[in-house]
Amino acid sequence: MRLGLHISKFTWPDGAPRLGPTLAEIASAADQAGFERISVMDHVWQISVNGPPELEMLEAYTTLGFLAAHTRRAKLLTLVTGVTYRDPGLLAKAVTTLDVLSGGRAILGIGAAWNADESAGLGLFFPPTKERFERLEETLRICRQMFDGDETPFHGAHYRLDRPLNSPPALSRPRLPILVGGAGEKKTLLLVAKYADACNLFAGPDLQHKLDVLKRHCDAVGRDYDEIQKTILYRFPEDTAELIEAARRFAAMGISVLHGGVTDAWDVRRFDRFRDEIVPALEEM
């Protein structure tokens, strides 16, 4: 079992003038504490579960590039990129660039997008749900192709790439991994079974049911369920023993990474218990 630090809030003491240095300190502390990955949301406004839209929010791939410069081991990803925010050729190029500059530490986290308000607010493309899922499937096909170095033209219903050249290639092997986020049973989990190396779900009471649905999709498309990495978003409890016990339960279900936020992460002493107690215990699972 491994931990991922999910950074979803940037409203910290001293505001924007200290935001960059504080983020660097958090990332470095998490990296040194043994967090296996660091993720950010792909939003341009803060989302309602964290507060009003006016709260600070950083653009995801600029932020991940910054994090690459302030970490040495942690993998870097979004949870998750909205498919409509960037055309697939540019998205594949951005993630590959992150992988090369970080020394092979990038993961493409992607989903169908959902935040209509921020899209309308900033004039971003946001088609109906059906089309977003069609675009998600085409984007997954394009990214896999570009990560594999295949320059065959791609002509789909929504995207046309005459030469999907991707140079320099990613450093990750066997290829840059793709994580699909979301728990929709008919579409999202089917796309996981068909195209993804990993999925990200929520730690709710229906988690086992979602895993069972994914397994059925894998059986239907001839995919080995066990080769897909299962990760979840999970609120880390303040009690260390409670977190370790929860991790054991999730590990028994086949979950291999817990993504969570650290309360008041700007106080990097918060990472001491992860370094000294939690990460060593989880590494034995």
C-alpha cells in the first residue's frame, strides 16, 4: 500500500506572495516523507466542496511542472484532467513533457469533465455528457497511440490528427501510464477496462460494488482485472492507528494507493507522522 498526497486547496497563510514557496515546501516534505505520488485537481476555479470559486486555484500542468522541480521521487498527476480542457494532441504533449522533465514520473489522470460553471465562466468548451464521453474515448486512444510512438493518422468523430508525432518520447516504461477517474458503471468503468492502466474511485460504501463492476467489464473485453491499479480518494484521519487499519481494509480489497489531503499541509511538521509511522507501516502491506 502506498500514499498519494492530493493538493486541492491553495488558500494558505500569507496568500499569493508565499504560495509558490509554500507549495515547494509541502511537495518536498511529502516527497521526503515517502508519499508515492502527488496529485492536483484540474480546475480553474475552486470547487464548492472546498469553498467558493473565488478561492485560490492554480492551473494544473503549470503546477505539476513546478512540483517536478521540487521533488525527486514522487509521481505526478492530476485527479483528474477534464477531457474538454485541452485537445488530446496538446494534452499528450504536455504530459509527455512533464514525464521527460521529471525523469519519468508522470501519470496521465483523465476523466469526462463535469464543472459547467467554471467552463462557462472562462469560456471553455463544454459539450453535453454524451459527447464528452465520446471525446474521452477518442482521447484515450490518441494518448495511448502517442505514448507508444505510433504516428499513424487518427481520424475520429471529434478529433483529427494527421501526424501524432510526440518527440521527445516519454521516459516511463513500458509506457506513460493512464489513470481514468470516475465511478460511472456503464461508461467510465468500461473505459478503464478498455484503455487504462489505473482507475481512481471514492472510498464510499459502494466501493466493493464498483470494483465488481470493473471486473465484469474486464471479463467482457478480455482484460486482466489484476493488471489495472486501483486507487481511491480517501480523507486521511488524524488518528494514525485509524489510518493504518483503514489501509489494511482497502488493501484487502485490492486498493494499492490512497490519495488524500493533509490538514494544514502548509505546516510541514504535519508530515512527520507519515514519515516516521504511517509510511513504514503501509510499506509492509
